[in-house]
Amino acid sequence: SRRRVWAAIRARRAGRTVLLTTHAMGEAEALSTRIGIMGGGRLRCLGSCQALKSRFGTGLYLEIRAPADSKGRLRAMLEKAVAGSDLAVAETPNRREP
């Protein structure tokens, strides 16, 4: 299980540098003292979890491209999925992909 792997990593990291890659920020928080975030093949930022949250915030940005007639259903689904959160919806003009 994931928790057992985390425990094994924590048990062996004392006095060592451990480099791991993940797409899960929760996993990075649980196992790391410093976090580097890559984007476009480059290191975009590096710091402690708290420093990164202070600088970049703790929210989630989600971009969904969908037909205009699905707007109501999508909003209802998101409100249910992230109940209790602030949901801000920004509409952008229709644009065609190159």
C-alpha cells in the first residue's frame, strides 16, 4: 500500500538525500522537506511546502473546455465534487485550437 511505501522511505531517509518524482502534491508534502515543481521540462520553483503555499496559494485551478450547453451540468458536478469550497467560474470566448 502507499502508506507502507511512505513509511519505508521515511525510515531510510535520515542522513540521506532522496529524490523522488510524483504528480501527487499530498505525497510530496508527506515525504519531502523541499519540493521542486517542473513545467515544460524546466524547474519552475523550489522550496519547502509552506514556502510554496505562501507564495503560490493553496487553491486549485481547473480548466475545462466543453460545449456551451453542458455548462449547467458541469457546474453542478463541480459543486458536488468540491462541496464546501469556493467555486469561481470564468467564461472565456470560444476559441479554436490551432
